[in-house]
Amino acid sequence: MDPNKRKPDIIKAEIVAESRLFKVESLHLKFSNGEERVYERMRGGNRGAVMVVPMLDADTLLLVREYAAGTHSYELGFPKGLIDPGEDAFEAGNRELMEEAGFGANTLIPLKQVSLAPGYFASKMDILLALDLFPEWRVGDEPEPLEVIPWPLSRLDELLERDDFTESRSISALLLTQKWLSRQEK
């Protein structure tokens, strides 16, 4: 990729729709070749989000089963949530882990910052690996208690085949964790 490639100029940006959670922004863009287009995107709140892959021990991950309104289903995944004002990703990750899984972590390792459909969403999520867990429960914003499910590393292929483990960020987090763990074995 050409490092000198110039991003399009934003001629006009306006909010065209919004709800309690989302703002849809229309962007009138002019590209370096003179072409103009109007794009729409979900404008992020610039707070960011975090997902935590908790390792209960050297052989066991912790998953949570949570209602997913977008698909009207219960999904297996990793604890996640928004970064609150004044928090960094590590503080938010530990808080979400306590609220959703009932554990804190003495060690949080950054695996990667990912985006979700960057053509439409202006949001980033930090994926963290949580090690050296200790029991600690905090009240969160979930409307019902989440089911916490220990999952052995020896059954990761089975997890990937499940119909209720489909979220791309959780799959990415799992694969990043596998990569990190394999580097530790060397």
C-alpha cells in the first residue's frame, strides 16, 4: 500500500439519524482523483470497547452466554463492553470481567485492537487476554445473570463449530489467544 496515499477530503458531515445508542452520519467526500461520493457511517462515541479472553487456568477459557438482540438469540462469547469515561482498556476489561464472569485478573495482555466493518462503523475494540484470575463479582448493566461456561482448550475446534459461537470478534479473540499461547510454548 502506498504510504503517501491521501485520504479523501470531507466536504460535509452531518448527522442524518440518531437513537439512544447510535448516530448515523452522512459524509460528502472528495477523492484525490476528483471523484465525489456520499457515504454513511455509524459514528462512534470515541470511547472504544474491550473484549476479554479469561483463562481460568492453563487449560481452560471462560465464556459467557448472553442474549444478543441483533439476532434474537443467546450467544456464547467473551466478556465485553464499552470503555467508560475515565477508564483505559485495561480498567474497562477488568471491570467487564468482574461484572460478566465474576472474576478479576492480575494480568491483562493486549492481543490486538480490531474494528468491525470499518466501512460503516467508526469503532475500535481492544482484545485482552486475562490471566491469574481471582474471584470478584461486581454488579453490571446486564438485565439477567449471564451463564459462565468453562471451556477446555482441548475442545476449541468444537467451540468453533457451534451454532451459538458466531460473533466475529469472539472468533478473532479466540484465534489471537491460540496464537499467543502457541508462542508461549516455544
